[in-house]
Amino acid sequence: MHLLLVTGFLGSGKTTLILALAQAARAAGRRVAILVNEIGEVGIDNQLMRQLELDVWELTSGCICCTLSADLVSTLHKLDATYGSDLVIVEPSGAADPANLQRALPYYRGRPLESIRWATVVDPLRLPMLLEVLTPLITAGIAQADVLIISKADLATPEELARAREAIRAINPRAPLHCASLRAGLEPTLVAELVP
Amino acid sequence: MNDLVFEPYAAEQRWQMPAPLPGQAWQELLAEYLAALARACAGAGPCVIGHLKALALFPGGGYLRASAVSAHHPPTLDGRAPDGLQALDLTLNLLVYGLPHTALERIATEEAAKLAARRGGQVDTHTAAHHHPPGEHPHAGE
């Protein structure tokens, strides 16, 4: 079982990326489970994923932005025992600190994970503002990523994209960096990096 | 961000029009609503819009999703509404740093009512249960 964690601030494009990845993985014959940790009293992303006939589990015990860690581990155990996933995609809330997930994963005791990948989606339209007002949250998400995706390439100006690249590279110079219009579909190279 | 509360607001809405509308008209209406929400949030006080999103589901797997992240960028739409609907059921999530739940509820209700009234319609809004008392959400002070 491979684990892919897709992080990024609220509205950065995580759900759009996950929908496209899950559909690509499923088309390639993979059994995909999606764990959604949506902030807010009524989930929207999980409703949409179910409407598209994807297999979705909602992480929702109590205040989801704070109790995600325990819920994540217990849900991974359930999936391991009953579902037989090839790939588990986790979408944490865009307001949650990804460090909580990192701390939780060592408590997973099921079938060994073949890989753990972190993909972070960055909105180039708001990155300068978010880095100013939410510095620790945004910086942590970029710093820990194995793969970085600048989303909304169709909506951003060349200057906004260049600024986003520069800011991201100052925080994380090593992870592969993709620039994409996620609503238009995914480049095969990006899919290959994220779906083993 | 030290002084900005974070109180997510969610609601279920039923938009009712006097006559059936083409799908394109519903799409434009939803985009207009999200843009109005973003403007109203930005005008309501110091805040950072995290994500404003709305979703309508249709039989047969169809959907219409709208998303806005600021008052300065137009909302994005995915999916499409079928032609001929007279009513649309919408799930709404407003994730905004800096505005209390009560303000978001007022904005969601008033902006929907204004837009619908211009077309002779109306909107019933049912706010989802709010689990965090004002100012006590764990993300306050993030």
C-alpha cells in the first residue's frame, strides 16, 4: 500500500489534484482510497468525490482540524484490514498543520507502507500574501514536500508564477516543482511522480 | 494572524426561481453569488479569505462546483448544471480567517437573498450546527 499526502492551504487546488490523480490511478487498474479531512461543519469535497464514484473515507471525529492524527491512523488500519488499497490518498484540511500527520504516521502498525509521498499544492495568486500572514503553516507545507505543484497556472500572470517559483525554491530547493492548470488535466510526468 | 478568529460556516441552501432556468444561467448565478460573498467578506472587516466553496449535485453523477479565494480574482466553476431546473440545492462552506460565524451567516443569507430577488426568486438557508462557540475555536490566534 502506497500513501500519498496532499497538502496545501485552503483553496489551493488539493481536491482538484486528487480527483484527477484518483481517476488516473483507477484507470490504470489501481484500487484507490481517499481520506478526506475537511474543515467546516458540512463536507463538500467528500460529497463531490462520492458523486464521482470514488471511494472516500471522511476523517471527522470531533474538531477535525485537531483530532486528525488519531483518526488517520485508525482509518489506515481499517483500510489495511478490509479494503486492500494499492494507493491511499490523504487530503488534510488546508488549515491544519501537516506536522500533526508526520507525528501520527509512526503509530500505524498495519501492512508496511511501500512508500510515503508528500505533495504540496501552492496557489501562486495568493502565495505572497499567505507567506506574510500564515508564515509557519505555509512554509512548513512547502518545506516538507517531496513534490511541489504550483496550481492555477492558467489564472496566474507570468510574473506571479515566477514569484511563486522563487519563493518556493527559497524554502525547498530540492523537490521536483511542477506548474499546472489542474482543471485542464495532469501531465503524465506529474501523475508518474505521484502514483507509484 | 494573531488576532484573527477562524470559525468555519456551513449551510444548505435551496434556491427557488419563478421559472426553470437554463444550466448556463444557474452557473452564472452561482459565480455571481461566490463573487458577491468574497466582496462582502472583504468589506466586512480585516480578514483573510481561506476558501469559499459551493456544490450542487445532480442525478446521474452531474455536479456544479464553485470556488472563490479572494475578492480580487473571479470564482472558478467546475461541472455544469442541467437545463430546466427551477430549484437548486446547494451546500455552502465559508472558510474565512477574521470574521465571526455570525457575520458569515449574515453575509451568506443576505447576498443570496439579494441575488435571488433580482430574478424574482428566493433562497432558504439552513445553517449547519456550529460546534465552536465564538472565539473558542482552537485555530483562533493561529
